[in-house]
Amino acid sequence: MYPNGSMLIDTHAHIFLEQFETDFDQVLERANGAGISHILMPAIDVTSIQFCVDLADKHGDPHNGPVLKAMAGIHPSSVQAATDEDMQAVREWATDPRIIAIGETGLDYYWDRSFDDKQHAFLREHIRLAAEVDKPLVFHDREASDDLVRIVAEEKERSPHPERIRGVFHCFGGPADHTSRVKQLGFHMGIGGTYTFKNGGVPDATATVPLDRIILETDSPYLTPAPHRGKRNEPSYVRLVAEKLAEVRGLSVDEVTRITTNNAKQLFGLAD
């Protein structure tokens, strides 16, 4: 349906979750119809790494719909129950060539502040692991921007391979001072459904971010873009994000698609 230059990549979708059990094939068909070439799946715990890899093994042919790719990591909300053995499992998965990134990791202060120190420790482990295996990081950040940026900067300064500490702050929404700091760290910013929210403030917070530092995502099944808010999100809706970004920036959808897709391919080492 779409020419090659208009193919999109959903760089962050949890389509291995139970919300997609009943219509998984249809979800992929709709993504294919919307011109989605790849769907990247960040893990949330050790069990989900296996789910992601199994799906990637099954859906790796670009001639049969979107190509699925797997990541390995422990979501900050999963860190509370995680063990050292879980982190060791992530470390073992990280060297698997089917794993394209380390994530999702990061910090989440929204739900529970009782294990901040453990979140910090696991975050640092993920960052050091990514540098060791030379794979990008996918960061989750909820009400923890200052600490997250500080820890990433500290790890880059201490690392023997600081150039390998790269990746994306997913579901990025500012604030403005955070935007400049993330840019200085050399990371990309993931733009998703929140960019389309009325009065959400994300377009203003990201106005100074050059297009070559932006990648697109859905965070499916969460954060569904307008006009489908309140419903389950899915990868086909990443095109709505591209259309809104094009509208706000005064660009064509094809230009936004071409640049953000190329950004994702370069960051995650995806073949054309």
C-alpha cells in the first residue's frame, strides 16, 4: 500500500502482552496495511524476553508482514521483585544476536518510592551491560527525569566505552530543560501517542529536538493516540503519530516517515 520511502517503524510496542492474545494476527495485518515495516518489542522482565524472542523468530520475514525484533531488560516497575539471578539472565540474553537492544530499563517514581536504590542499581547494571555488548538502551522515565539523566551522565563519564552508551528515552515529553540534557547525552527521543494529546504539552516540550534525533513509537497497548484515546493502542497507530508530527513541524508525512525510519534503522542496526 505504501511506497518504500513511507514505511514506518514502531520502536516500542508490548504486543506480547495478554491484551493481544485474541487478535494478534489481525493486529499485524493492520500494521502491515498501515505501512509498518518493523515492530520492536522491549521486554519488561525475564519471562517476557523469551516471549519477545519467540515472536521475533516467528515473524522475521519482511515479505510476510512486519518484522518483529526483541529486546532484553527489566522494566523499573518489575525491579522490586527482581533478583540478581534475573539480572544475570538479562546479561546472558544480551549476547544473543536476536536481541537488538537493552530495555526497557530506567526509573519509575510514580507508583512506589520504597525501592529507589534498587531501581538505581539495576539501571546502572543495564547501562554497563549495554556498553559491554555495544547495543542501544531503551529508557523508561516516569517522574524521575533528574535522577535518570544524572545516572546516565555518570555512567557515560565512567565508562571505558562512553560512545556505546546510546539509545532512546521512550515516551518523551520534556520538560524543556530535560530535552536539552538528553540531547547533550547524544540520545534519541521516542515520540508516541502523547504527542497527539490535546493540551498534553509534548509538541512544545520537543519543539527544539531536530528530526534526526526523533524515533516513533506507540507503547502499545498503552497511551493510544487521538482520535482513539480510551481504546487499546496498537502498532498501526504509529502512523497517526507521524501525521501529527508532520502537521506540527510543517513537513510532509513522507519526510517525517523517511527521516524517523532511517533514525530507527541506524540506532537499532536494522536492515533495509
